[in-house]
Amino acid sequence: MPVSNVAIVSPTMGIIVLVIFVLAGKLFRDNWKAQGPHWKRNCWLAGIVATLCFLALAFVPFVPR
């Protein structure tokens, strides 16, 4: 699938990406504060997910069908 065909095609999909973004950010913060076992790995994973969701919300066009 070419990158030019990537779009958020429904409000529900946008809300799902937003909820994942918020939950990943909360998970990042909780891991950072607790600093339990493997906290650095968990922070990296949650941070990458949050960053990808942010980039999707910021740069992927919303084209309702």
C-alpha cells in the first residue's frame, strides 16, 4: 500500500488513535515514576507508541468516507 493512500477514514479511527496515544503516554509516565524492573525498555516502547500516534494524528490526513 503506497504511503499516499494512508488516511484516517472515520472519526472512530481517529478517536481510537487518540485513546491509544493517551494510554501510551500514561504508561510511559507510570513506568518512569515507578522505575520497576525493565522500566527503561517499557518507557521506550510506550514512548515510541505515543510518538507514532502523535505523528499519525498530526500528519495523516482525515478523509471521511
